[in-house]
Amino acid sequence: MIETDQNQALRLAEAVVFAATQPVTPRVLANLLPEDADVDAVMAALAALYAPRGVNLVQVAGGWLFRTAPDIAPALRKVVELPRRLPRVAMETLAIVAYHQPVTRTEIEEIRGASLSQTTLDLLLENGLVTPKGRRETPGRPTLWGTTPAFLAQFGLNSLRDLPRREELLIDPSGPSTAAAEAGAGA
């Protein structure tokens, strides 16, 4: 590819990512860019161009999109209205769905140890974070729930494999013991 083709590919990739409302997949880019363009190389070059700017090109939910640079985001909180936070029960439900999908409502309730209101599922559906993924082949044929690409995008994940592992979520067991802390407090 000669230099002008590279610039054209960069400009085209930049425009499609800028105009997109969802992450732009490599397949879409491959269909749009010139045949001899290497999608990974074009996107790496574009990401490098945007790295020092207030907007960065990031890969989430299996595609590319522009996001505010992490160091700039706190300043924008004064100006940009943040989306409403999900209630605790909705976040718990969403975490269960993310880690156990596909999962039924009954399974969610068993894992949570509490009943699940239809309002909670409706909220997650309205926000596009969960979606029906079929039905379980058991009596009553309950709906199976799973996460959506919007879930991945909202939490900055490229795939479900990027979710924190269970060990990463637990409190560090190598920290000081309670007995040692109490002994130090009495000294």
C-alpha cells in the first residue's frame, strides 16, 4: 500500500468509527477499507494517533469505538450528565447473568438467595444489558438470559473472557490478620 492509500484507509476507518453508535467490528472495517489494507495495522496506527488526545480509540465488545481518555474523564463529570446508576439488586443480577450465562430466573434467585422481581429484569432489558438467549429444555421451558454487546461496551470489555476472575474479586488473604492488627492497636 502506498502512503496515500494508508492515509485514505486511516481517514475512512476514523470516519466509520466516529459515525458508529456501536463498536465497529473488524469484519465491517474489512468490507469498507481497500482490499489490500491490513485492518489490524490500520486500527493500530489510528489508535496511536489518538493515544495522546482527549479521545482514544479503544477495542470493546469485539469492535472499535472512541472513548474519552481516562485522564480527562473526571473533568467531564462536571459537565456531562452521567447515566443513572443501576440499583444494587440489578447489579447483582447482572453479575450473575454475566458469570453464569445462559441462566434462568430461578437459577438467578437460587444464586442470589432472594426472589427476583420482574421490574429488575425489565430495567436490565430496557438498558440493553441482558437479552433472552432461548429456552431451557425442561418443564415450563424457562427463558435463558445472557448479556449483550451493550453490556460489554458499557463496562469496557472486549469479551466475557475479560471479566475479572473470582480470585481477583476476593479480599487479599495475604493482608494483615485481625489478631495482628488488634495486637498492634494495643501497643
